[in-house]
Amino acid sequence: MDFDERTCEQARLNRDARFDGRIFIGVTTTGVYCRPVCPSPHARRENVRYFPSAAAAAAAGFRPCLRCRPEVAPGTPAWNGTSTTVSRGLRLIADGALDESNIEALAERLGVTSRHLSRLFLRHLGASPTTIARTRRVLFAKQLLSDTNLTIAQIAMAAGFGSIRRFNDVFRQHYGRPPSEVRRLGRPPSLSDGEYVLRLAYRPPYDWDALLRFLASRAIPGVESARGGVYRRTIRAQDCQGLLEVSPEPGAEMLRVRIQLPRPDSLLQVVTQTRAMFDLAADPELIERHLGTDPLLAPLLRAHPGRRLPGAWDACEVVIQALLEECCPASHARELLGFIAERYGAPVKFSAAQDLSRTFPRAQALAAADLVGLPGPAAQAVRAASQVLCALDGATWRDQLLAQLRTIVQPADATLQYIAMRALEDPDAFPASGWAVAVGARGALGGGAAWQSRVQDWKPWRSYAALYLLDAAGAG
């Protein structure tokens, strides 16, 4: 984000929610940093500093505000069009790239030196990759302190700290007080064991209904459902099975996330995946300002602001779904996905599961399965996809996925673009080239070179443009 002091000052004075998570405000007289929506009285301008990330404010010596709670701010936009390396680095950090490795290994995966990577992060986010990762963990720990009844030892493990001592030290550095004192300031909810309710913020607007329609039309029977304003699914985290339920929080610019897991040590992973799946780091104002210059898209944006990318809980599900839809109609593909889950997935054991009965099988299980009962082309697609996914390196699977599918499975380009949009959360994929709506749009624009030129003008937000075209056709 390009810093404009005047714009930041207006956002602070107006408590503008559009800037929530995009800027953080340090107050020199208190040593505290806040969100722009903080309800505390405004500090004098000469006592204010602006930062592009919570980590930058922390690195400058400011403590998080206990009133506006920076830990629940929308995430830093990972795809802001300014630096592909920073975008990929943020995504890898969210995947845990620095939890058990170092900045040198991260830089190698990104194809740059560690020194250059640090420079890029400092320029765009105001903090180093290690500071970004550490701040992410400590802010998540603070959210668990305030919103769950987990013990401090459980929170330390769930937030990715190797020991309670390490957690206490880092937390005290950030908040100026130990976690036990912060816990006493709040009133953790009374929830049953293994149940957690967290609220994740977004930048308004958010077209929840459109996203839910998209997910509902592609929901895997027995694994997920999207109806009545609520998305529900079975989940697998490490060796645990659980349930996830997501819905809008009434009267707030947040999603309510209810998680059921027998153990809390995977909560950070689950919340990170949920943020990605529901595109909570998106900056709709930036996206719509760019796409709104196109007369084809402008009325769609005005009619339905805040469209979000429908991410995927599991890349395996999306890859197999996309390949099945190449060889059979979408409705039949859903039936086959339900059959695969029923036959090869693991049963869930939560009484609240209702119609959700299985987790979707891992790629390793499908690669070794006989796949009896699937039509020949479908079995070939599932086996090929599973073998590709099994062969990917766990640390660099995002970098390898499309290239391996292109080489080994050879799907249509539109299929690869769909996988990129959902499994890789790529905001600049363009699967609409394979949808009927795109044919109509091409005709309206003259087709051929004119169409291609128009699509290029939508970069780097072509995935959002594709979703609006799909909605316009009534097929979203």
C-alpha cells in the first residue's frame, strides 16, 4: 500500500472500516497501536504514527490495543499488485513456512536472497518476514485468550510456540504484561470441550450470499453444505477430524466461525485456512476501483459489491472436482464426489454432524484405491490427480501444482485457471474463458483480439471479473 498521510489521517478521524487491516495507528503518548476503527478518543495528530502492518507497529515498539484488538483485524492483503515476491512470501508464511524453518529457506523458495527478501518486506509491510510470522502467532494467541476457555499452555501450543516459556516471553514483549494478566481482563466464553467460536473480520462490503451460492452449487454431498445462510463442512487437521461452521456475524463486519476439534493444537492452521477460503484479506475498494473502469463490469460491481473469491478447504477436492467436470456434467461430477467421499473418506464422529458424515479422502488414499464403481474416464481423472498431488513436495506444493497437472494430466487451460483461482487463491486467474457466460461476453465485445485485450486490462484481478461475469449469467 502506498502511504498517503492525508488519507490515513482521514481514515483515522472517520474510523473508516475500509482501512481496517490496511493501516495501524501508533500513539506515541501511550505506546499503543490501534486499528483505524478503534472507539478510543482520537489522539492529537502530532502524537500519531502510521504503519502498514501490525508487525511494523510492533517492531517500532508499540503494544497492541486491548480495546480495539488488532488481532481480529482483517488480514494484510496478500495480493496487492505491488510485489509478487511479497505476496507469495505472505502466503507461505501463512502456510507455516517459518514455523520450522528460517528466512534463508523461505528466500530460496522465492528465488531471492534473504537480504533482498527482508528489504522487500520492510518496503511493503514495514517489518521483516520473521517479525511478520512472530506477530501473527502472538496476535492469534491473544484472540484465543479472549475468545476461548483454553488454558495458557494449550494456547501456547495452538499458536505455534514451542514452549510456554517462549510464549510468555514473546507475549510480554508485545503486550507489556503476561498472558495470565490479559486473560483476567476478559471473560472467556463457556463452551463445551472441543468447541471454539471465533470471529474473523473483513473489509466491507462482503457479498456473502453470492459466495454461498457458489459454494452451494459445488458442495460435496456428505462433506459440506451451504444453505440457510450458513456454510458447514467436515475438516481434517493433522490426525484429527472435526466440523467447521461459518456464517455472518449479525450487526458486525465479521464472520462467525464455529470449530469442533478434539484437540486445539491445529486451531491456527484451521483459522488460516478459513481466512483463505473466504477471502478475508481482500481489499474490495481497491479491486472494484480497478475493475469499475470497464463499462461491462461497472454495473455488475455496483449491483453486487464485495464479491469474494471462493477458496478451497483442500486442494485435492478442487483438483478432482475440476477434472471430473471435464469428463462429465457438473451435477454428475458432484454425485461422483459424494460417492468418493462415502467409499474412501473417513467417518466423522460428532453428534452435531447431521447430514455431514465423511471427510474427503486424502490424495494418498485415492492413489492407492481400486476406484471400483467410478466410470472409466472418471477413475482415470481421479487416479491421475491423486498421483500428481502425492508427488508434490509438501513445502513447495503451491509452486508445483499447475505445472505438474499441465505436464502429466494435461487438462484444459480453463480447468487449470479454475484450480488456480480456488486451490491457490490466485486473484488473477481467469476460468471464465471456459464458461458459457464468457462466450456471450466475447460476442458483446467483438471477440478475438478485442476480447483478449479487454481481459488483460482486468489484471491483476481477473478472478473477480470472472466471478462477476458468472453471476451475470445466473450461473454463480
